[in-house]
Amino acid sequence: MKSVLRSKHLGAGAENLLYVYPQRLNFANKLASARNITIKIQFMCGEDPSNAMPVIFGKSNGPEFLQEVYTAITYHNKSPDFYEEVKIKLPAKLTVNHHLLFTFYHISCQQKQGASVESLLGYSWLPILLNERLQTGSYCLPVALEKLPPNYSMHSAEKVPLQNPPIKWAEGHKGVFNIEVQAVSSVHTQDNHLEKFFTLCHSLESQVTFPIRVLDQKISESTLEHELKLSIICLNSSRLEPLVLFLHLVLDKLFQLSVQPMVIAGQTANFSQFAFESVVAIANSLHNSKDLSKDQHGRNCLLASYVHYVFRLPELQRDTVPKSGSTGPGGIWRQGTPTSTPFSKLLQVRAMSSSNPDLAGTHSATDEDVKNIVSSKVGTMSNLGGGMLFILFLHFHEELALQMVVSTGMVRETVFKYAWFFFELLVKSMAQYVHNLDKRDSFRRTRFSDRFQDDITTIVNVVTSEIESEQAEKINISLAFFLYDLLSLMDRGFVFNLIKHYCNQLSAKLNNLPTLISMRLEFLRILCSHEHYLNLNLFFMNADTAPASPCPSISSQNSSSCSSFQDHKIASMFDLTSEYRQQHFLTGLLFTELAAALDTEGEGYRKAVSAIHSLLSSHDLDPRCVKPEMKVKIATLYLPLVGIILDTLPQLYDFTGEAADARGGKSRTNGSDEEQDGVSAINQNVALAIAGNHFNLKTSGTMLSSLQYNVLNADTTRNLMICFLWIMKNADQSLIRKWIADLPSMQLNRILDLLFICVSCFEYKVSVGCLNFMPALISQKSRDVKARLEEALLRGEGARGEMMRRCRTPGMLGEPFPAFCLNENLRWRKEQTHWRQANEKLDKTKAELDQEALVSGNLATEANLIILDMQENIIQASSALDCKDSLLGGVLKVLVNSLSCDQSTTYLTHCFATLRALIAKFGDLLFEEEVEQCADLCQRVLHHCSSSMDVTRSQACATLYLLMRFSFGNFARVKMQVTMSLASLVGKAPDFNEEHLRRSLRTILAYSEEDTAMQTTPFPTQVEELLCNLNSILYDTVKMREFQEDPEMLMDLMYRIAKSYQTSPDLRLTWLQNMAEKHTKKKCFTEAAMCLVHAAALVAEYLSMLEDHSYLPVGSVSFQSISSNVLEESAISEDTLSPDEDGVCSGRYFTECGLVGLLEQAAELFSTGGLYETVNEVYKLVIPILEAHRDFRKLTSTHDKLQKAFENIISKDHKRMFGTYFRVGFYGAKFGDLDEQEFVYKEPAITKLPEISHRLEGFYGQCFGAEFVEVIKDSAPVDKSKLDPNKAYIQITFVEPYFDEYEMKDRVTYFEKNFNLRRFMYTTPFTLEGRPRGELHEQYRRNTVLTTMHAFPYIKTRIRVIQKEEFVLTPIEVAIEDMKKKTLQLAVAIHQEPPDAKMLQMVLQGSVGATVNQGPLEVAQVFLAEIPADPKLYRHHNKLRLCFKEFIMRCGEAVEKNKRLITADQREYQQELKKNYNKLKENLRPMIERKIPELYKDSFHRSSFRKCETQLSQGS
């Protein structure tokens, strides 16, 4: 039945169904004929067979309704069980004649001729009504074996009176037929408590004759009142299902009883208190039921639906007054008596609500009091029976409020636990009361009585007392909506006082400040969502247009007129003053809470910002606020928010890394200036005051001062920025200009910092979802498509273009309203039970994604245009200030930041115009004071010169030319900045288009040629030289683009470009940084770190020229411990420029801080690359500088990093994997400059030869065609004459670092053997016959040693080979090398700590194993069996003999070591090893002990067949 409960909603269609379930029939003792039994079931309205009603639901394949149904037969079973369900549609009106008739038959399986298949067995029946109640439940009915007597249906089958002749029963009138009857009915209650309550209520409403029967009980007139009260109390004991079905009727009756006192047997009966407590109990039961649904706010859906759809004011009955003074037929009157005492009691009934006699009331009811009370009630007076008859009707809202006030104990607790229900009842009854009495046009103060207003005040006080309970938040929200509704019904001054009182009491009750702020913000957010929010806040500024004040406490006189407004100090309009909070009550409350939340730990600020953001969104979409003059007034209302946002600047989210620098820059370096300018955070007292009254926050000043700033998240910061820009856009622009003109420079700088964050916040970004629909955008070829798409979105076409053209008009908030409505911003519409989800669906359509991109482009353009207007206002204001240099720097920083973001052509056109005006007015000042900013500006303008948009390119060209023209006096600096910018742009920008930039450079050249005013100066020549230099850089760029997919060639080209700038340190530094970025993207962290080390060495060289400090590195020489390659940065060239001329070395890196920054970045990259030893060397250069600067904070972090590096060395020493090296030779004319060149490639660790071979073959196969590329499989010398001239050949050989014996003494650690590598070796086996492999006595080996131009690691991953040496080893020398290698492997395995048994056994098996091909024994037999005939081989023979001697000794040590390491199951293996070792030793002994006598008589000069060749000597 739970499904029935869940499906019930008030107002649903009526149901009146009966379900019959025959269960079992016991005919075990009946005659043998009763075997195959079926039952015919009928619903009868009489006893005649024709009275069977067609109300039984049929099956799907038959008629909809039937008169009879039969049960299934169980074959040969005298006691069958039945499983049918018979569904019956009950008639609306039932009588005593309605009953269920059951007829039992035996069905013959073998039909006899002329006989019926059915044999009648008996009858039984069940009356539908018993004592006028529907009969349901389980029954065991007797079965009559003969025809039923007349009037049988008037009695139950169990209690049929004696008949004549008597009825013959089966089993002697015992119950043999089990049946169950259930009803699903909204007509019949099926509950004793509900039945009694409705019956008694009916007796009050109708003229009935006493006594009346209720169930099995007779009730007289004297006990009617008592029984009715009992039935009201017992309503909560009703079963849940019938209570839900009849909920609206029950509540209607209870509300009727609560307001209409009854006269029963001459006595006044009041049921108000009982009815109210019963409603409370029912509400509690419904909420506690797990079977009933609730909305997302925990409200019972049945009660919510009842209030919204069903509830109406109780209809008071006035037409039942008898015509005489005697009691009516029922003895019940609904009026007062004319006598004086009862009348005065009735007045006291109203004064004390009669149902609450404990309340004290006024007992001196004078005639004036009577008139007042009577005039405020709906009632009539007449003279009946010789006296005055007063009929009193109570107002429901007053009675309900009073009952809420006087409730106690559990009743009160439950009332305020589910306060929303009673508040909704109050509001709806008040609204209907106002509507019914036509009081909508009357004054709000006269709509409701003073007593009712006192009750409302008391309710608010009671709610405040419940705040400490677990339901505090729900109660807080319920009260907020209640007061929200009261603002539309009652005197608004009265409601405002309630709001202020509640907030003050809330502060006194809660000690937890974040919780307090959160609850107050939720409270205010609901109130501020009122449809007349603006009028409630007196947003209008002109007193002539102001409507009458809604309350006496906030009158229209407090609203200043426009003329008096000009007399105020404009700056105070942007502050949250007490005057503002009094004049604009709700907004003042909200701003005060926002300020307090921002200064308090917790997440309360999110709700505050979200509430204000939602308010502005609603104003922007409100058709009442479309006119510009209206938005000016609205924006003026929100001006104090600007001051709050400026004070929140340190807490805003950092959208870019540069934003932090902007916040910590010039505007915040001097704290004393800030104090002098009077700029400070919001005063704590102001932040905690509302409407002129301070909240009693139990927080000391020291605690508040110790609170740290909350850092706002990205969404909150974005919402706050939208609010700021909306105000700046819609406010009176003349007012904004005057405000800016009066601000001190420190405050203006803070505004610029805020604008900087705004630019980064509203950067246009293409969503990832859009890219999913256009996968081609990912590739290089589709970048033009992306550019065209963004052009279509941002340039301004169609309807959106129209919007762009009126970008200065109101309507800034371009985002669709749902985008603003986060979960907490949704207006809690109480009549809604389904809510719009704030989470956007992930699977958006293409149209939705396009719309989002369109809106995002709109918002980005609009926001940046507003920011540009603000900057122009600041520039105008700065003209009259002495500190214009710092302001111009801030403005320029914001402009450069906006140019670095994706922008629309509409904005770029305006931005470049502003830039040109700025350059024309302050050009000299900019290039003298803001060098770094101008460098960034040049780079951004150059970037737009390469734009694919004609409009953008023309604007950028004009700006760049103007930049050069107005810096003619310092052109060398501009030349350097532009050249560096282009170099940086070429190296970093992925979407850089050199063709468009060449076109722009030609345009600039045309400007200089046509500028007649400058023709007499060297300026045109200088411009032409600069453009030629830029074109040469572009030429290199074209080559870089050609090798974009060849990382090694690309890095070679970048290296070559950087090398060409050896005399231009700024440009070389730029290219070194470009190379570092490329390496980092490829995850070549060591090479990226080396680029930065070279850059730092370059900076150190030029710093040593400028300054002579002992703590600074002495040029690049100091960097040799890091890399021997750094010496190439030495400034020893004759044409090297001096650092103090022509603006050279003027960038931010050519400082001590810049040097430290480069070295720290290099150390981080070395650590990432696993070169922890190098980290130590880098910090050796950094620490003296930090010590000289007394920067102990950085020293602390530096030593922490050093500690981590040393710990990593200890823990990861041999676990680190450095690079793998390969020799790569290129042969063939197709390679161009690479033909016959050899390089050593550094590849990631564990790179296999097939991997690099596949990569290079695949790449050059794409370049030249796969059929023209061939990989040479061996490492033998290449004879070019045997190669196909039309093909490209690649030879790849694995090489290992090579060290001389003296080097090995210094290269002890694993790191030292893999760092600073210049020499590499690979071996090539061969025989004199030309085969690579042969017998031991034929096997020769060629060892090739390669020397590279620079040491690895370097700023490149491949280095050219400059020298090659070859050593040819004879067969006996090869044997000596092999035996040395085996002996070394044994020694390493023996002394390894901790011991590795598997490794030791593997080496042993290869040394003493019996089946080793060309093993040690065979080598000895080949070379040591006989003394060589050639005396030149004596020393090699002796050397090999000594090698074997050491080898056999190591084998013995290994066997003994293995004996100590093996487990019990390896003893046989150990014995086998020992046996093989002894056998090998015995076989080798004669050869090892044989010496060459001549070797010790004469001394021979050592000779060999070594041949040394070098590539350098070949030419000579």
C-alpha cells in the first residue's frame, strides 16, 4: 500500500474501489460430489438475481465491467485454495441492501446426457455496510446448502435469525469459507477515529436528533462536546493511509472549528486549542513518515500542496439561527446570547481566545471597547427574543497567530520545527482576508489589528529563542520567507523593525561568527529577492518622484534630492556610511554582511557575493529597469560596493601569475603613504552595524584584528568583478570622473590593480566542448579555421554585431540569466516542488556550445570596454596629479595585459586608439620610466601585427609606428625592445604568421616614407634598418617553420640564431629562454636547465662589467663547475657592446634579482631532471648573493631544497637513469648541409636502438619519401661510392661514454660517469676475410672513439662529432679485453652490497659452466696452449696468462661466496658449480703456470698493430 500513499496528492480524482480475495473453502466433510469447486462472485443491490450490478472489472480480453466472475478450479480438491483478486467499482451511495453474494458449484468433468455441468453446492454472502460503515477485513463465512430466505442480506451470514423452515448449513453453521476484503476509497474513511470525527462534525452542521450512533457508541447532546474534543485529540492516532486520503477534509474541519465557537446545549464550546494542537500533531506525523515524499527542503509535499491549492478561509455559517429563542432541533446554536454576562464573556473569549483561558485579558469591557472589537470583526447584531443577539465570527489569521504564541511544550517545539507550514497558512489567510474585505487600497497600518501585530512580533521573538536548536537554519529560512511575504501585506515599517530586531537578537544568540554571518546572509538573500526590492530601498534620488514612504521609520524625507546630493562629498557615496544604511535599509544590511563576511574566516562571503550578483542580474533583466536613467539610479544605490571591493583587493583570486606581481607592485610598497592617503580596510564597527544599530557580536577587537584574509575562489571573484563593472558601466559617468579626480594616487593604483585582475578574469576562452565538435582544430592546419571562427564570434556580426555597436548602452551583463543562478542564487519559490538544476548538462548540443561561445565573447568585449573607459578616466585625472608616472605605469600594465588576452576586433580598435593617445601624450615619460612595460607592449603590438585580421593589423601597425616616432630621441632603446620582442615572439607564439607580419612591416615602412615631418631627420633611415633586421629574423623563422617537426634540427637552428646574437646580449638571452621553453615542452629538463645556466652566465658577464661585488660570480668562469660549455658566454669579443650604451642589457634579467631568478629556475629543472649534484653547484652561486642581500627567507628555502637534493642523491643514486647516446651519420645529397656529418644524439633513458631508428626513418621518410630513405644496419665505415646518390642513408650506432684510465680516478660516482661527457666509443667486430664474425684466432675488433664539439649535457640534445679515433685490436688483444671484462663482472658480483645471489650465479654460470661456447677454456686453449712463434706476441701472451690467473682466482672467490648465500634446495647446484670450477682450474693450470723464459731475459719494445686515425689528420 506504500505505492498508494506515494501516489496520493490533494486534488486527485476520487477513488472508490473494493478488492475481494477468496482464500480457502473447506468441504472436506461434504458429500463426495463436492470435488471440482468454483465460486461465482456477484455484487448485489438487492436479493433478486436480476439485482447483480455490472461493477466488477473484467479482463483485458473481455468487457470492461461484468456482473459476475468465477474462480479457477482445483481438480478433485474438496478444500481448495483460491488466488484470484476481484476488483469492484463501488457505487457512490451504498445502502443496507448492497452485499457480496458467493455461489458455490461443483463442475463435472464428464458431462452426462441431459445433465448440467454445474451442480449447486451452496451460498454465502457479506453485507457491504455494517452500522453505516464499509466492511473490510478478513472473514470466515458459513455456507448455506439451500436457497437463501427472504431479507437474508439485512443480516450477516454468521448472525442470521432463526428461520422457518430452518436454513441448512454446512458443518453446522460453522465458518468454512475464508475471504478477505480490502478497499481503496476516498469516500469511505475505513478508520474509526476519522469516522467518529466526521460524524460528530456532521451532527454540528446538520439538524440531527439525539442521541446519535457513532460506531458502536451512542452519544447524547450533553456528551457531544466532550466526545468531539476526544475525537479531535485522537485524530493523530488514525492510520496514515486514510489520514492522507482525507487530509484536506480533516484540516478544513479543524480550521473551521478553530474560528467558530459553538453553542451546545446552551453552553459556548470552543475547540480552538484542541483543533490547533491536532493540526500540529498531524503535521508532525506527516513529516516523520518515511512513506511520504518531501521536497529538497524537507517540506512534506502533501502539506505544501494543501496550502497552495486547497486552503481557503473557513466559511462561517450565519444562516442557522433559529427563529425563536428556544434551542433548535439539535440544541446547538452558533451565536451568543443577548444577556449581559454571556455577552461580556464572549468579548473575553475574543480577548483571550477562550481556548486559552490562562491568558490574562482586559476585563473592563467598556462600550467603546465593545464597539472597537465589534467593528474589527465580521458579525451581525439583531434583537431576538426581546434582547440583543450578537453573532461573533473570529478571524482565522488572528486565531492562528495567537495559538502559535500561546502554545507550550512539545506543541510549541513542533510548531517552530515545521514553522514553514504555519507561516504559509498565516500569509495565505492574511491575503485572502485582505482580498475578501477589499482592503487592498486601504492603508497598510489599518489592515490588521494592533493585537495581531503584537502576536507577529511575539512569534519573531519565539523564533529567535529557537535559533539554538538543530533546526536553526530551516527556521531562519522559514522566517525569512514569512517576512518576505509580510512586506507585501503589512506596514513595511513594522516589518523592517521585525527584521532589525531579529538580526540583533540573532547576533546575541550565536557565538559562532561564521555561522551567524551565514544565517544572516541567507536571511537577507531571501528578503532581497522581493519583487519590489528597489522601491523598498528608496533607490530613487529625486524626492519629487519618490512615492510615499512605506513606513514611518524610513520616510521619503530621508531620501536626498539631486540638488542636495551634489553638496555631499562624492567620496562618501562610495562608502558604507550610517546615513546610507538608514536610507537604503535592505541594501545596507546586505553590504554590511558582505564586509563582515570578507573579514571573517569561513565561506560566508560566497553567499553574500552571490546574492549581490543575483540582484544585479535581476535588475539587468527586469523590463522595469530598461531605461538608462533608471539604471543610473540603481547603480548609484550600489556605489558603496565599489569601496568594499577595493578593500578586498588582497583577497581576490589570482587569475594570472602576473596578477600577484601587480598587486604587490608599486601601489603597495609604501605603507606610510597608504596611511597618509587615508586608505584603510573597512572599519570593524561599520562592518558589524545594521541600520544604525550595532549587532551585539561577542567577539573582541583583538580577535577580529587577528583574523586572516580569506582568499576568494575564482567563481566568487568573477561574480564580484561583474558587479564592479556593472556599477561602473551604468553609474553616472560624470559622477565617476569626479570621484576619480578626488581620489589619492594610492587609491587610483588600487583601482588599476583591480582592473588588471578584471582583464585576466574576463579573457575569452574557447570552451573544450566546442573543440570536441571540431577535432580538426587540434591540428596545425586547422588553426586558420579556429581564427576564422573566433573572428566570427568576436568581430561582431549579425545580432551580436548590433550589440557590439551599442556597447556603450546599458545591458552589460550579457550572460544568460541561468548562468548567474548558481544553486544558492535560486529564488526559493515556495509554490514550486521541482527546481531547475544549476549544473549544466555535460552533453551539450552544438547550438548550445555556439551560444555559450557567443555569450562569452560578448561578455569579454563588454567587460574590457568598461575597463578601457575606467582607464581613460584615470588618465584624465592623472594629468592634474604629481605622481602621473606611477599611474601611467599602472595604466600601461593593464593595457598590455588586455593585449595579451584573446580580444575581439571591436575592443582592439578602441584599445589601440587609447594606446596611441597615451603614447602621443606621455611618450617620453613612458620610455624613461617604464622600460619593462614598454618591452611587453612592443611584443604584444608585434603579435597583433601578425594577426590574420586586416582591421587589427592596421591598428597595430599605426600604433607601432607611433611608438617609434615619439621615441625618436631614444630610438636605440626602442630598436632593442622591438627586436627582442620579435625574437621572443618567434620563439614562443604557436600561431605566429610571418607573412602577415612582413605585410605589416611594409606598411610601417610606407608610414615612415610618407611622414613628411620626419624626412629631414635620420628617423626614416633608422626605421628602415630596424625593419631590415626584423626581416632577417623572419627569414630564420621561416626555416624554423620548415623544421618544426624535426626537434633536433629546430634546436640547431635556434642555437644558430642565438649564436648570431653573441654581440647582443638581450637578444641572445631571449633566444636562450626560447630554447629552454622548447626543451621543457619536450620534457628535456636537463637541457632546459643548461639553457638557463648559459643565460645566467651571460648576465653574470655583464654584471661583472657594471659592478664589482665579491659576492657576484666573476663572469662565466664561475660557472665551469656546472658545465664546461659555459665559457662560450665570455664577453671577450672585440665588437661586444658595453652594457651602459644604447640601452643594452636593460631588461629585467640583467640585475642581481634576475640572475638569482635564472639560477633558481635552472636548479628546479636540474632537480626535475635528476641531476641533484648540479643543484648543489648552482646554489653555490646563489647563496652568496642571498647572504649579501640578507634574504634569510630565501636562504631558508634554498637550504631546504639543498637538503632534499642530497637526500635524493643518497636514496636514488644508482636508481637514476640518465640519457642514452647514439651516433647518427647522414649520407646523401638529399640531406644538404648534413651530408657526411656525424652527431651524437642524447635520447631519454632506456631508449633502444630500434626506437630511435624507427623515429628518424619515419621522419625523413615523410620528408624525402619512404622509398628514398634507408637505414644502414651495421656500424662499419661507410664507402660513399657504393651508395645510391638518389637515396638518403642514415647510420645509427649505440655508443657508450669513454674515459681514459686517468679519468676514472676522478669519476667515482654514477653521476660523474654520466655528466660532462665529450668522448664516446663503439666497437665493430671484423675478420681479415671481411666477415664480421669468425673463429677466436680470426676475430679482430675495431674500437672507435668519438669526440664531440661540446660536452653533454648541453643546450642541445645532439652535438656534432669533431674527432674520430680508431683502434684495431688483434685476436689475442680481443681475448685480453674479454677476459678483463669477465673478471670485472665477477669482482662486482662478489663485492656487491647487499649480496645478489641470482646475479652472482648468473656470472658464475657464464664463467665455469661446462657448456659455454667460446668460453674461457676455449680461449685459453687457442692462445695459451703454445708459446707464440712471433716474439712480438710474448707480452700479449703473458698478459693473457695473468688475466686467466686473476680470473680463476675470482671464480674461486665467487664459488665460496655462493656457498654462503645458497639455500638448502641449491646444494646440488653448488656442488655442480664447485665440480666445474675444479675441472676448469685443473685444465687451465698447465697453461697458466707456463712462462716464456725469453720474456724475462731480454726486454722487448712493446709493439702492436694499432692504427690511429683522426678525421683531422686525414685532411693533412
